[in-house]
Amino acid sequence: MLTPDYLQIGAPMDEYHEPGTIITREDIWSLPPEQQRTYRRLRQIQQGKTHKGWEDSKPRNQREKSGVFDRIANRLNLTDHRKAIAKGRFTDINLQTFGFSRELVAFCVCALAVRADNRFYHPNRSDENNDPVFLEVASEDLSQYEQRHILRCMSKLVRETPLDW
């Protein structure tokens, strides 16, 4: 829950919440009505749904998408060629309508992109048959997702994007 220190009416936006604080629906409901709109917008920004009206959102969203992808692709040791192919696919995806988080989509795009290099990851495969780097990243960076979420995201990518990787 938010502490009273962050509930000062008229305080600048960066003083409303401590960096890294996740704003929940319950936090918003516990606020006075005049502050609920601000916190709803902060929550949408945290979820990557909007930046509208606060700054030029398209370049910022592209920078954030690019940063998330680069971090995951570097952890997965993608070659420059595969990274370029996967990044092109990732930036073409409209994450607001896709239904999965940036991190999960970036991971799944990378998993599909490296198949041409004989590196495989799929949540239904046994651990011995999956690429060990992907297993490590999935267990560390995507631990909040169940295997079925990764499977659904990969399935949706295969259905909705051409397979000429």
C-alpha cells in the first residue's frame, strides 16, 4: 500500500510514488477521488499501456521496447544476425493489443528466431532437449509466468506472424 508521504495533494508527479513502487488497484481505490485519476494514469504507464498526454509516447515506447528486447537478447546470446531479425519482428508487434508483457514477447520472439541456428526452446520440451541458456533466462527473468503463458505467447506468435524467420 502507498504511504501517506506519497499522498500530498499538489506534489509533483515524481514525488507521488517511490521509484520501483508498484501501484495496485487497491492503492488507487484507497485514495481520495481527486488523486485517483493521477494514480490510474501512473498504473497504466507502469503496465506499458499509455503515456498519452505526458510526453511524446511513441518514441518512448519504442525506446522501452528496444531496451527490453536488447536486454533479453543479450542474455540469450543471440548472434547479430538473429538479433536483427528478431528485433524487427518484435518492434512490429503491437503490444497493447497482443495481450502479453514485453518481456515475455521478447523472449518468445527470440526463441522462435534462433531455431534456424539449431537452438531450440519450447515449454513442452524436456529440459535436456531445450537450449540451456533459454532455460536459465526463463527460470530467472520469467519466473512469474507459468509454462502455459509462455506456450500461449509462442503459439500466438506462430499464428499471427509469418514464419520466414
